[in-house]
Amino acid sequence: MLREIKNNDIVIISIKSITNYGAIAEIIGYPEYEGFLHVSEIVSKWVKNISDYIKVGMKTAALVLEVDKSKKVVSLSLKRLSEEQKRKAMEEYENNKRALKILEETIKKSREKITLEKAQELIMEEYENLHDFMLDVFDEGSIVAKELGFSEGFSNILGEYVKKVYKKKELTIKFLLKFEIYEWDGVKTIKKHLGDVEKIAKIHYISAGNYMIIVKAEDYKEAKQKIKKIKELLNPLEKISNNFKMEETD
């Protein structure tokens, strides 16, 4: 069960058909809607042959531009997402697809009198997605499922199943940090704030006012928390700097 689709969401699509003016796509998780991808939203250049860029059956991430709820049509864009955004979205999709399969198998094995949809509802009341829930079960055990209202039998089977098949993959996210600072004690200020950041991430000096911040985490949930903390730590530096930028990079 997914939340209501809205503008600026990143969704996973599967190309159903291609025309001279664009493509029709299935939006994974939203069967009641049909996605439309105009030729001008495929890549940031003139397109002579759409099939050079997309194929029927191809799965990829797309940005939601507009949702027509009355016609059940969603306007989509590929070109407005970076390759990194697409990669992350596809990885999250695969992670949640695997989590859903684990949940389905657990219901079968435990013979729990609950539908897959209802089980998802219970989880989504507390979690942004199924993958984050499974990561918590992996870390903390069956108690996580019990606290959501699942039976002890179901929770124990889920805990054992997750430990057996779930594997964490460390994430590495890089940011290019740029700023200009002209205060008399600028060097001291930079060392202080970057020193605080180094407690949770690695920092590599590139040149004056240019640094690479490398964040490592076991999952996107942890990565988001670290990135949020880093931005908080750098906020005082941003306030006294010129041309401050912190941008994700490959």
C-alpha cells in the first residue's frame, strides 16, 4: 500500500507503449493511474527517435509533474531527475519489493489471519516504507513487529526470516562543499565546524574553500539522519560565508 500520489513524487514506471509524441507507462504501485511521458520530458535535447532512449518493458524512475485525478492520468518526466536520483529510487524500489516478499512469506508461514494489505497498513502507520521496517527488525528483532500489534508467532517467524535473508549494504554518499569566508578568524571557524562534521563523516580537502564530504551509512534512513545533522552543524558556517553550496556528487 502506497501513499496518495502527488506532484514532485519520484515514482517507478514501466513503459507500456511508445508513440511519436511520447510514451504511456504503468506507474508501479498505482494501478488506477496511467502515466504519460511527453517526448520533451525524456532527455534534455531534441529527440529524433524515442526508442533510442526508452524501450517497451523498461523500468525506471520518473518525476511526477502533474496528477489529473479526474482522468487518472499522471504527467511524468525523466529528464528532470539526475542519474543518481534514478539509481537511488530504483534501489529503494528493489529493497521495498524484497521487503514485501518477506512480509508475504511470513504471513504464509505463520498462518496469521491477516491480509497482506492489512499488514502493510499496520507497518506504514509507523514507517515511511517496508524496507525501513525490515531494517529495524534486523537490528532489534521480533519486538519491533510485536510493538506494532503483530502476534508473537508472526513476529518470531519474521525476526528469524529477516535475519536469514536480509543483508545490509553500506551506502556511500558524497557531497561537494564550497564556500568563501573572509573573516579575520576564518581558518579557526572553518576548523571548528568541519571538525564537528568529521565526527560523523569523512572530509577531504580539495582546495581553498572546496571540500569533499563522504557519508557512510547502512541504509538511507541512517544516511538521511547523518546528512540532516551535517547540515545543522554547517549552518553557522553557511551564515557567515559567501557562495555556500553543499551538493551531492558522484
